[in-house]
Amino acid sequence: MTHAVTEGSVMLPAAEAEQGAGVYNEKLGMWIFLLSEVMFFTALIGSYIILRFSNPAAWPAPGAVLNIPVTAVNTFLLICSSVTMVKAFANAQDGDQRMLRIWLVLTVLIGASFVGIQAFEYNQLIGHGFLPSSGLYGSTFYTMTGFHGFHVTMGVLCMIYVTAKAFRGRYTPDDYRGVEVIGLYWHFVDLVWIILFTIVYLI
Amino acid sequence: MATIAPPVEHAGHPLVDDRSFIRKYIFSTDHKIIGIQFLLMSLLFLLVGGALAMVMRWQLGYPGRPLPGGGVLPETMAPGGVVLPEFYNSLVTMHGTFMVFFAIMPLLVGVFGNYLIPLKIGAPDMAFPRLNMASFWTAVPAGILMVAGFFVEGGHASAGWTGYAPLSADPEYTGVSAGQQLWCLSLIILGLSSILGAVNYISTVINLRAPGMTWFRLPLSIWSLFITAILVLLAMPILSGALIMLLFDQTLGTHFFLPAEGGQPILWQHLFWFFGHPEVYILILPAMGMASDVIANGSRKPIFGYHSMVFAIMSIGFLGWIVWGHHMFQSGMNPTLATSFMISTMLIAVPSAIKVFNWLGTMWGGSIRLHVPMLHATAFVAMFVIGGLSGVFMASTPVDIYIHDTYFIVAHLHYVLFGGSLFAIFAAITFWYPKMFGRMMSERLGKIHFGLTFIFYNMVFFPMHQLGLHGHMRRIYDPSIYDFLKPLGGLNRFITISAFLLFATQILFMINFIGSWFRGRKASNNPWDDTGLEWTTPSPPPHGNWPVTPRVYHRPYEFSSPLVEEDFLPQDRELDTPPARAGSAPGH
């Protein structure tokens, strides 16, 4: 700090150190937005817990309706996409453009296949007559997994945008904000899925 | 953080504005234009909401008589000018919906959050200007969808602004399907708009404060908008989640809120009020903050107890999350739980009273300037006290069981939402109008508008306490069919006539608002002799606000400071000799 501070004075020098959170705007904004997302999923998961506790008979045994092995593979894929995201971020920091692009493309592909497998799963379930109107089980299953799938889809679309920018060499070791910010969102969506997979499929 | 250039005239970017008309006024990323866009939109909805209330009041005052001019309404709403019961239900629902979501909330958060935050913290714009534009342009389709509901088959949503399930969840109960779906969809989109706005406000206040603008040098308006933005950020997604489930119940045949397949109507109430009570503070905290700014200015004194004001805002913001059950005392609840909600609700009276006493302490011994904003701000304090006190009545479960769902609730709600929020909004609009449009509003017309509004407002809403204590139920179509309400017919007509006068008085405000825009006296940079940063830039401020980032040396509200000759010390004025003053906090 270059300015002298006069203790107990009404007129203090402009203190640059007071400014900001020490985080650039986009990252701060994403963290704040994720807080809002936490509350959104809290509304869905909280309702699920209340409905299930007060009416346990409406839930069949785990695995009776849903195909757990397929979704377990899908869960594994999504966790892998978090790993590829971390690798992309690390390469953005190092400035390795080639590896950054490879890892981003991998993340996009894995994310898209997660959505694809989920669409396949929905198709199968609907074919067996399991619909959103099939009791509380169907209502909560489709709403929760559906909105998660919607979040993954949005993430994939944004990730394609970031990847396109990476192919134009827009991320340097000095400025890799886009990669970091989409990474935060991606890990959040991944984390939500682990919770949803546990409470909707396994328990 | 890069060092700031010394304040040389026209240093930094020269603020040349070469944007096209569309970029400048329609798809603008300038926080000031977006604020004004929100202002015009929400004033329009305020008018619409008011007009709906007039139709309701006619039916309550003169049940079954044709509404004057009501012949223009279609057969499905009011055949021959007589309001149909189904249409009356839509009126109740849409008056509440428009006023809460499309008038008061955007007026406070959308307008002044946008307009004041960058100008008062010394920032050139918001942290995310394009996101800000997106926030406004998602609110517009939400408004269009909400208005469209009136024109679809089956009429508009009619389950009340609280949309209680199962009434709202199954079209069979109200006969409304498309209207109710549009209602859900519109509010989901509006929620997205609010969340985008909140992300922007919070990031801006955290990251874009000018050098020297420490947390405890922020004006109270900014503190309250900051805490409000946090409430919006965390409460709106709960409503969105609930509305999505409700929409799915209506369209996809899910069973969240329908008891036939194990769904729970009370779950809707919990979700709605878990959002709804923070929403109550979203609707009053910015009003409190802006009234604080105006009262300090009008009293020519620093705000009394600045720090306690900040902590009161924070504690109201926190307590707002643990009181939602007091809306549900009659929904069936363990009495022990009801007691805990009762106590937490009553606790809110403590920070609220701190604020009221601080406002009085600010005015006490001040050399008061009764300009129009100050008149509205003092009315705000007085009316908020009445609304706050009736709130304590309702918080106590035994009293609530008696007055629940009566006009006492309607009276309380309007004392805080009209008497509180709307008077503070009038104070804020008249106070910052010169900055927004570069012209002064007419002081004489403003005083007439204030006086008549204050009188008619009390004539409308004070007797509603009496109606409520007599057991007059709210949301009823025709009070004249109940024997025990027959003696109240005269009071109902009195309220109706007062309401028409109150509505007519607002024409004065419209004339003043629109007329001053074109004909008003040119405003100087600082017409109110205020200390805030926004008054150091031209009226209206240019794109980018300041040629160089201002530096802040003082706390807000340094009125009647002994350090300067004038009776106000702007926050950015650097004094030659920094005089030591004992007891003042160093920086924050």
C-alpha cells in the first residue's frame, strides 16, 4: 500500500486494498449463480424427501423399474468428464493449446453422450409405460432427472462455445477465464448428479 | 488492481457516445437506460394493477351493479358491465400478481438496483452489462405472457396470487387451464430475469466499488439493495422449482400437489412461503434503504446509527428465512412449531424498530427540508409503523386464528406494501428523477399529489382493519349475501369511493412525470445538495458515468459537517488538511 493511513481521521486515502473479492467478475458471478442453482435443486430434492417420507409405499424397490447398471455407467461417464475438464483447465493454465482442445472436445463428447444415454433411458422407460404421471415415483423421477439433464445440455452448449474459442486460440496462460468458469458449472452439475443418482436410483 | 489515474479533466476514456439509437435506448447495456426501461415497464404494470383493483372495489362497494364503462369488457368477463364471479377471482389473482411481481418488485430492485448501484459506488457500469440487458429482455416476455392470460379461453389464473394447490393444480376446480399455465410460465421466466439481475448486483457491489468506497462507506440504499439481491438470488429459485412442479401437475399429469395419488397441497404452501417470506423483505428492504438516503438529505444530518442500520438490514434479511410458517397457522400445524414461528416472527420487530427509531433520531433536531421526496419518506416511516404493528398482531397465533383470511390481513399487507414500499418508491422516483432525466419535477404538483395520496390512501386502507375485525372475509365476490356483513355495506362503499379518488390522484403523478420529462426545469448536477457519488456527475450522467473513476474519502451522509462551509460534504471531496476526529472508525 502506497498511501499513508492517518489513524482516526475522517479523510482516509483511497484504499485500493479494500476493493473487491480478489476474484475476477466472471468467476465471482458464476459462484453466485451456483448458489442460486443450489437453492433450485434444494426445492426439488427437498420436495422429493418430504413426499417420499410421508408416502413410502409409492416407491418400488430400487432397481425394480429403473435400470441401475446403465445409469451407473452413465454416472461413471459424467465423473470422467469432470476429470477431462480438470485436465483442460490445467492445460489452459499451462498454455498447451493442443491438449486444451483435446480435453475440451473429450468433455463435450462425454457430456453429450450422458444426455444421449439419458434420452435412451427415458425412451425405454416410456416404452414400458413408466410416465411422469405414474404416481409420485414417476413425477419426482422425471422432474429431478429431467432438470438435471437440462442443466447438462446447457453445459454442453456452453462448452461447445468455449471449445470453439479454444480452437481460435483465445485462452492464454494469462487469461483462461472462460475455461475456468465453465469448469465451475460443470463440476457443480456433476456433483448434483451424484446426489440425484444416490437418492433416486440407489436408495 | 491497477492504480487509478490522477483526476485530470477528460483523462481516461473520453466518454464519446457513438452508439446507434437501438443500442442506446432499446437493446442498451447501459445500467441507467435499463433502469429507466424497468421504470417505464413497472409503472405501466402499476397502473394495470391499480385499474384491476378499481374493478374489484366497484364490485365490493356496489355488488351486482353494472360497472360504469364496464360495457367495453367482453361477455366472458362482465356481461352488461356486471363483473362475473369467475372474473372477480381473476381480478383478485392478477391484482396481486401484477403488483407484487411486475410493479413493486421491479420498481425497487429492477429500477433502483440498476440505476443506483453503479452510480453510488463509483462504477462505470454493472459487472455484467450484457447479462443486465438480458435480465430486462427476459422480463418483457414474462410480462407479455402474463397479460396474454386475460385473452385465452377460460380466462386468467384465478387461484389467488399465492396459487394455492390443489386449486391451482387441477383445472377442474377453477375452470381455468391455459390462464393458470401462462401464469406459471410467466413467473418462471420472470424468476430467471430476477436471478440474472441478482447475480449482477451482488458481483457489482463486491467487485466494482471505487477506491476508498469501503463496505461501511456504502450508502444504506446500496446496503439494502445488496442484501435484497442475496434474498432474490436464494428465494426466486425456490419459487421457480415450485412453479415447475405446479406446471407439470397441470400439463404432464404429475402428482406433486394433488392428494389423490399421494401428493401434498401443504408442500406447495411450504415452498411458496419459503420463497414468499423472503419476498416480503425483498419488497421492503430497498424501500427502507432509499428512504434512509432521502431522510438524511431532508434532515441535513448524518443518518442516526449508521452501523446499527446496516446490521438491522442484515438481521431482517436473515430472520426472513425462518418465519414462513406464520402464513400457515391455519393450515394445520403442530402448535409447538407454530409457537416457534410466532417467536421468530416477533423477533423481526426488533431490527425494524431499530430502523424506525434511527429514522426518527435522524430527523430529531435536523433542519428539515420538506421537499416532495422527504414528504414521501416521512409518510413511509409513519405508514410502515402502522403496518409493522398490525404485523405483530397477526404473528401471535391466537389472534391470527381470529383475523386470518379477513380484511385485517388486506389492511396490513397494504400498509406495508403501499404505505411502506410505494411511498418510498414515490420518494425515490421524485428524488432521483432529476438525475435520471436531467429535469426537475414540479414541486407544487408533487406536494398536491403527495397530500391527496396520503389522505385517500388512509381512507381506503385504515377502515379495512375494521372490516376485518367484523369478520369480513377477503377474496369474496359479494359481501351483500351475508347477513352479518350487511351493516358494513356503507363502509365498503366509503372505501370504494376513496379508492377511486386515490386512483384518480395518480393522474397528477403521471402528468408530473411525463410533463416534467419535456417541460421541467433543467436540473443541476446536485439539485438536492446531497453527498452521494451520483450527484458529482452530470444530470443525466453520460455513458460510463465519470471520465475518471472517483475516489471516496468520506462516509455517506456527511451533512452539516463542520469541516466545510456548505452543509454537505460529498463523499469524493478531498480536504486539504485531514483533521483528526476522535472516535471515527478508520475506513470501515
